[in-house]
Amino acid sequence: IMHRPSGALFFLLLPLLLYVWQPSLASAQVFAEVQSWFPQPLAKFALLGVIWASLHPFCMGLRSLALDLDIGIHLAQARFSAKLVLVVSIALTLLIGVRLW
């Protein structure tokens, strides 16, 4: 069920990220200014949100691909893989977050 909220979060945060990223390509001075925003905790949480909102649908897409190939279609396996998607996407986000922080 987290697939829809993560997609919505990604849809809402990605334009903001692109809006911030676009001027940073203009010059080294603007890039340094934009880079100075990201040590702030709110910016880091927004980045973590975008990262999780990207990774969760990616992991869910891999699960859906496996289901299309008739892998894990039984109820117990499907429930396990749904929980595994959530755990893996959070774990990957935390790994990237540790590197980011």
C-alpha cells in the first residue's frame, strides 16, 4: 500500500528538486550557493524523502516483474515479498542517508 504514497511523494518532491538543481548548472558560484543549502536538516530530510520515494517504486517494480513471471504468486510468498520491498527500500534509503548525512 506504500506504493501510492511513495509515488505521490516522488511526484511532489521531484519538481522541487529539479527547480533547485537547474540554477546550480548555471555557474560555479550558483552551484556553491545551492550546495550550501543541503547541510541543513530540512533539506536532508527532503532529499531522503525523494530517495525513498524513488527506491520504493523501483523495488516494487522488481516485485511486480517477479509476480508477472509467476515467482512468488502464492499468498504467503506475496505477503512476504510485499514486506520485503518495504524493508529493502527503507534499508537502502538509510544506507544512502548515512552517506548523505
